[in-house]
Amino acid sequence: MENPFGYGGVVGHGSFCNRTQELADLQEMMLSGSRCFVYAERRMGKTSLVLKALSRLSAKSCLPVYIDLWPTDGPTSFAVNTARALSLVSETRAGRMLELAKALFGRLRPSVTMDDAGKPNVQFGVDNTTLKKVDLAEVLQAPQELANRTKKKVIVVFDEFQQILQYGDDLVERQIRSSIQQHKNVSYVFLGSRKHLMQDMFLDQSRPLYRSAAHYPLGPIATSHWQPFIASRFRKADKKIDKQQITELCSRTEGHPFYTQHLCHVLWSTTESGGAVDDASINKAVDELLRRESHAYVTLWESLTRNEQRLLRGLANSESPPKPFSSDFTRQYGLRTSSNSQRAAESLLRKDVIDRESSSFVIVDRFLRLWIRALS
Ligand SMILES: Nc1ncnc2c1ncn2[C@@H]1O[C@H](COP(=O)(O)OP(=O)(O)OP(=O)(O)O)[C@@H](O)[C@H]1O
Ligand SMILES: [Mg+2]
């Protein structure tokens, strides 16, 4: 029997846990022509959630466009990837696709080729030296054009949006701002990790996209929702896990989807059919996971300053959200002053080891958190 817990990659219908409220909220935003910025830590389930929300929209009245900005490195690849995604969702036949691409993105000099499976693909004859601001403006006007032509709501999702911070200048940010302001019947969803960078982009007054989208922070999945999801998957394989153990497991991973699935994956595979999960088997599964990661964790740990290590120990060992700049915290973990603590936090944020969470911080990698707890 195949392991029912998957981690890494997008989760589809069969292995999607809850998120009913989030799906309803997103769907409402998608249908209302709004702009929304969904942010969360890495692997919290952003892509899975948004793709599921898009798949539930009516094909009759909506045109969903998903653009992954991960492979882009500047305005040209941004323009080309966006134009390609818009062309591919709008037309499936080569001739019509070329016609549409020429009408919407004539400046990018489109051509259509067939791949080995006979599916049309669209290419563009621009490169970094030839792309102009007006070309970018033409691409960003296209969603509105499509909404007008098709009489459908167009929903544009930019995934890995923080990638545009790597482009070298803010041309794309500025052009997005000025293009999308007037769009009607077009919704925009910006998805991003590296929460602090994304927040800077939308909350810093000096940035072009300042306050241009509603905020939607995506958090972990509650234990009450993991309970039936995990229990039923063990039950189907005649493996027993009770409520208390699921609660324990979720407290180790803090309900973070990726780490919860990963731990369940190991626990499921180390439990025999007919057997039962107990506290010892959870500990064993966690030990196994930490052993696999230990080389990377040791390397990371040794690269950190003493104060960074102290701050991480404090964060890892606190049950409720800690106040890392308080005198209690700095005294208990040997940081001595709040400015030492602040400097360590800023450096760990830059390295993406921690992220902001309400008025505190979380260790992004939940298994690193457990590894640090085991140190002391
Ligand atoms: N609703 C869910 N139910 C169950 N597991 C989930 C859910 N959402 C995410 N996961 C788990 O988390 C993993 C990462 O999901 P996904 O790729 O959607 O996250 P992401 O936030 O887009 O990640 P990245 O930061 O790498 O882009 C999945 O492979 C799966 O193990
Ligand atoms: Mg993703």
C-alpha cells in the first residue's frame, strides 16, 4: 500500500486537509475583482490552497491564470512567463493562439510551435536588451483585454511573488501598480514566502505596491482538522493511532502542513499493519527525522554566532510565543541585553532561519526547532 502522507509538491484533492474557511475566503476575493496578498512561511500550503481555489471556479464564468515567478530573474522573463500563461489558458488551438498572442502581445513578437505531444506552445522574440517599458505595460494590460473579450472574470495569481525583489530595480513593481489600478473584472492574488520581504513590499510607504492589496496571512492547520485526516489514513491501513497521539504529533510540528505530513509519513511507514502508534514510536520517528537532517543542522548551527544560538534556544524551548527582547528572556538565555537579542533576530531573519509571527518569531524549520530542543 502506498504511503498516504505526501510532502513536497502541491497536494491535490485526495490529500488536501481542511482549509474550508480559507478556500471560501479566497474564492470570495477571486470573484470580487479584488487584489489580495497571501503570505505565509515556506511550505505552509500556499500553492496547494490557491490551485484548489482556482479549480473550484466555474469555467463558464471565470478564467483562472496561474503564473509561477520562481524561474524568473528580471522584467523580460516576467513579461514572457506572464504572456505565455495568459495565452495558454485562453486558447488550445495553435492558429487561434497565435492570433490572440499577436493581438495581446504583438510587441513581444510571438510565435507558436508544437511540442512532441502535438500541443501548441507560444514563444516570444524579446530578450533582455530589447524589452521596453511599453512592452511590459502591454503584457500587464492583457488580463483586462481578456476580461473584455471573453466576458469572464479573469483571476491572475502570481506565485512566488517575492521573486520580483531579485530583479535589480522596481520597474515591474511600478508597472504592476499603475497597470492594475483601473482593471475591472480582474482579480489579482499575490502569493509569497519570505514573509518579511513580502510584508515590506506591501507595507513600506516608499514602495510602489504600498497598500495596493488586502492582506491574507495563511497559518498552520488546526489540530482538530488534522485529527480525522490523520486517523482515517492510519485506519485504512489497519494501523491504530489515537487522539492523544495525534495531538502530540501536531504539537511537535506546530500543525505546519509540510512537517506534519513528513512526520506522519515516517510514522506510518514504521508502524506495522495491525500495530498501534504509541509515545515511543512518535519519539522514534522524530529521532529518525532529526538523524537524517543532523548533518545540515550541525553545519548551520556552527555557522551561527553565540547570541544567534542563544536566541534560537530560547525560541525553541518556549511553549507560548516568547518575548525575546524582554529582560526575563535575555537573562534566561544568556543574551544579556535586548539589543543583543535584537541584533541576533535581525541576522536570523535575513538568513531565513526565523520569521516574524505576531509580535514574536518562529523557527521556520519545525524539525530544526526539535533538534535545538534536544540539544539542551
Ligand atoms: N491542505 C493541506 N493538506 C495537507 N497537506 C498539505 C496541505 N497544504 C500543504 N500541505 C503539505 O505541505 C506541503 C507544501 O505545500 P505547498 O507546496 O502547497 O506549500 P507552499 O506554501 O506553496 O510551499 P513553497 O513555500 O515551497 O512554495 C505539501 O507537499 C503537503 O505535504
Ligand atoms: Mg508554493
